[in-house]
Amino acid sequence: GPAPPDTLLTILSTMIERADGLPVRPGRVVMEDVSRLVRRLIVGAACVAATPPLLYAADTADTELEEVLVTGSRVRGAEVVGTTVVSLGRDDIETAGQVSLDRMLKELPQNFDLGVSENSRAQSGGSGNIVYGNTVNLRGIGPYATLILVDGHRVTNNTRSTDPSIIPTLGVERVEVIADGASAIYGSDAVAGVVNLIPRRSLDGFEVYARGGLAEPGDFSETLLGAAWGAVFEHGQVMLAYEHVERDNLRGRDRDFFRSDQRDRGGRDYRTTRCNPGTLVIGQTTYAIPADGLTAGNVASLTPGTANRCEELTGQDLFPEQSYDSFASTFTWKIAPWVSLVGDAYYSKRDFYRNSPWSTARLTVPQTNAFFVRPDGFEGTSYFIDYSFEDELPVNDAWGFAKNWQVTPALRFDLGGNWQAEAVFGYGKTSDDSTQLYGINNGALNAALASSDPATAFDPYGLGRTSPAVLANLADQILLAPTQ
């Protein structure tokens, strides 16, 4: 049956005191006391509903959690509406089996690994990836739709996407990923989501780390050496971390699946007709140039509908050769009970060298060419030849570096009542540089194709009659792409 009035009064008084921390006068429960209890219960229920499962801890754990920062919300400790934060902690980072953060993040199912990366520049934005960096491409929306943060603040970049490897793995406490749109909080560059790299502030001691890997001996290897030191003291902390990574290139010829002819795997033959000898193209009809070259003496052997086919990507790297040097630090100093000086800094330099395939082109061969061969029945003044400069011109390899650094100090004020104010200043610089020395000089090539002098003409018929002096001028286009 119903509890006696004095018993109910005692229960209600106890609930108010435990929820609010303020005593109730013996024998009295006024409306103000009940109102406090209701407010506490509502707030408590809302906090429980908004707390993600990963943040629960056992009641018996003898651990005090001072603060929880969740990426993607302006309210401290509040979960993001409509999504779940994927958090990768120190244990996940150390057991991931990857030498840098960018490759670790590739393992996330939400990350589209076929986007702009060190081994692919085919997607939108790929032309801007001149230093062959890895980007985070959540949901495959594009590299510029995922925002990279460091400890909740933006990083300096040169309008290109940020490679997460700017922070050494030893200097990262955890990585938080919002794999859904967060543009309402961060802006249009977070349409696909946010990746927040949170540097370490809890390291108290010294760590040394080494890792090596080898695939198909002689084909591919990578090594990592790193060290980190940190100290946690009464009024703050400091952390320093450094890593060096060496990574070989992986040549396409070292993997049998990297070829255009996929018919034996149930696919199609995607080999190019730009070979050496090449393929003559008149209108929509192709003619395979004979293996010993095309001359007036064997022109009658041209067969309509035939074509020479070969691998266009011969010699290309699947992964470029790369080396990383990265440094990160954090510091915290409690100046007064209500104000702290905090900050983080990082420096990273990544060098790369990428082997390129042989240059190819569709040549326009006019009848003025000194070696011109007129097929039977052809009455035009020019035709096309799909051609490869294999063994004639140097390959147009690319090399360069990506350098990033930033220092971000901040003053954090405790305003009381769980309110904080923070003043953040960030200063840094991003520099990219890519060099290629042997691009095709189209002006010189077209002039050589039109020349009627055998000494200055280019031979596109597979007989190797082009003079070395002419060849020396055909691949002299220099590409210097320094970007800051």
C-alpha cells in the first residue's frame, strides 16, 4: 500500500540531498527543494542519453576521469548528433602494424582508399597531389571534403589536403574520426567528416620504438625508428616525440596483377596502342606498324583493323620511395588556479622519388616528314600514329618534398561553473615541391615531325633513324612546382 506521509517525506528529503548536495531542513520539503531535484534528474537523464557507449566505465574502476573531449561538438563532453565518433587510442596505434598515421587511417572502413593517395591521382583533386601524399577521403566524397585537425584546431596548409603523417605516431594519444558530415560545426571543408589528431599529454617517461617490414625480398621494405619523452608534474606536462621512416618504392613490374591485359582474370584487354613500333590511325581505322618498321617497301602489308598493343605503364611505381622525419611536442603549464598555458607544435618533412612510365603520345605526321610513308589509297596530307618513346627518351621521373610545421600556443581560462574560455594562436607553414626534368617538348616534336630534312626530322615508323641531336631537344621540358 502507499507509504505513510512521514516515510515518503524522509525518502524525498534523502533524494534531494544526494542529488543536489544541499541539506533539507528536518521535517520540511518545500517546492524549491523539489524543483532542484527535478532539474537534477532531467540534466542527469540527458547526459546519460548523450553519452556514447565507449565512454562508460565500470563503477568499480579506481580511475578518475578528469575530462572527456569529443570531436564535433561545441558542447564539452557531448556526443555528436546523428553519428558516432570512432576513436583509435594508443593500443590501437601501436598494434595497427603501420609505420605512419596516414596508412593506419587507410584501414578504416569509412575511408575510401582509392582516392587521392601516394598510389593514385585519378580522382578529383589528384592533380593537386604533386608530392604524392596520402589524404583521408571519408565516404569517397573527395580529399577536400575531410577536415584534418590537431588537438581540435585547424592546421596550416596551402589549400591542399593535409597528410596525417605530419604527426609522428609516438606523439599521438588518440585519433578521433567523425565519418559523417560536420560542416555545421567546422565549415564546408568538413562535409564528409573530421579527423582529429590528439597529441600525447599523459606520457611520463621515455619510450623507444622500432619497426621493420619486408615484402617479397628485394621488392619492398620499410623501417621506423622513433623515440618519445614526457614528464607530468604538479603544474603541467611536457612531451617530445621524433620518428624517422624509410620506405622503398614498389615497382609495378614486381606485381603480376599490375598489367592492362586482364583477360586471364575474367577482365578485358586494356593495353594501349601507343607502342614502339606504334599504330597508324587513319580516320577510325587502325593499322599495326610491322615489328621491323614501316617503309615504302612493306607498306602494302598494313592490315586494316589491326593494332600493336603494349603496357603503357611499364616502369611505373605503385608506391614511390619515401622518407619521413617528423617531430611533435606538447606542453601544459598551470599559471594560476584559473588559467593555464597549453600548446602543441609539430614539424614534418617527407621526401619522395617516383619512377614514371615511358612517355607516349598520339603524333600528327604530315606528308612533309622526311620519312613519310603513304599507305595505298591514302590521299590525305597527314595522319596519326600512336607512339611510345621507349628507349628513345628518358623517363620523366618526379621527386621532391612536403614540409609542414606549426606552433599553436593557447591560454585556457577556468570561468567556474564548468565554463571555459580559450584564446588560441597558430602560426605555421606548408611547403610542397615537385621536380620533373624530362617532359615532352611538343613544339620541338611537332617541328621535327614536319621537317623534310632527315638530319632534323623525327622518325615515327620504328626504324630508329632520328638523330641524337634531335632526340636531345624533345624531352627538355622542366616542371618546377614549388608551392607555399
